[in-house]
Amino acid sequence: MPSKRRTDPTQAMAEAEAALNRAGVKFVRHSPFHLKAQSFNFWPSTGRVARGSTEGEKLGLAVFIRLLREAGLANAHTLSVVNDPDAFIVKLPPQEPSFETY
């Protein structure tokens, strides 16, 4: 019998937190496995989404964020296009001729 593929809970949580931050969602991390945004609950490692005290369904991160947007809980602003790469590229300061780093 083939083994069931499991999602790494730490990686799933990090991905969910990053996606929610990008979407502008205010959320609370209740445990290493559970996120909550107002009445919405999400368990990243299983993809389960629940609202209030309902049992929830395995809908996944994308559906969770869509539900939050529909509820008006995601307020991320669209990013503006940057035409000048020098505006956001971090450059190292010039070094002294006799100073080397390894």
C-alpha cells in the first residue's frame, strides 16, 4: 500500500503566513498548525477551512484567501510597476583598494 503524501507543517505554515501577509490579511497564529482571521480558521498542513464553529472542509490556501477577500478582510494594495531597477537594487558600498573580504 503506497504511503500517503503529507505536507510539511512548518513549510505549509510559512507559506500560508507569507500569502496572508501579501494579501493584507490580519491574522493570529493560535498554534504551529492553526491560523485565524476573525471568524475564519485555517489549518495550512491539511488545507482545512472553517468559519465560526463549523467543522470545515479541505479547500486549501487559495480558497481561504478568496473567502477572506469576499468578506472584506484582505486589503492588500496592488503593487506599482518599477521601471528603474536601480530604485530597488541594494548595492554594496565601494571598498578601499587594500581591503578585501572573503
